Amino acid sequence: MKSSPIKLKQNLSPKASAAKKKRDIEYAKSPVRKHRKAENQRIGQRSDSDLHHTGSTVKRVSINNNRGNYGRGTKNE
């Protein structure tokens, strides 16, 4: 698998990077994530909004709000 073209701030050791990759894959394949992915495909994605899962509901949120932490920025996340 090719690495991301985006340079991430985390400078992990090879051992830590492998452990993180394993955790990320396990999470991506968990039943909850599989359910949400299937739900997103049923609802359909649009170019002007993201789907935001809150508990048992899904709501459409503007891209600026969802990716910009609702006006609070992403530096302190």
C-alpha cells in the first residue's frame, strides 16, 4: 500500500507505526464502522456536505462546520 502524499506530524518509529496501522485497520473493520459505512452508502454522499453520525441518527453537516470543528478550528483537537 502506498503511503499518503500528505506529510503527517506524527514521526513514529517503525514499530509504533506498524502497531498504529494494525489498530486503525481493526477499527475500520469493526462492526460499528461497517454499519456506518453501509449506512453512508445507502444515504449517498453529496459534494456540499458531510454525513455526521450522532448516536443512532445521521445528519447532514456543511463541510466547513464538520471539518473546521464548528468554527473552533482544528489546532487544539
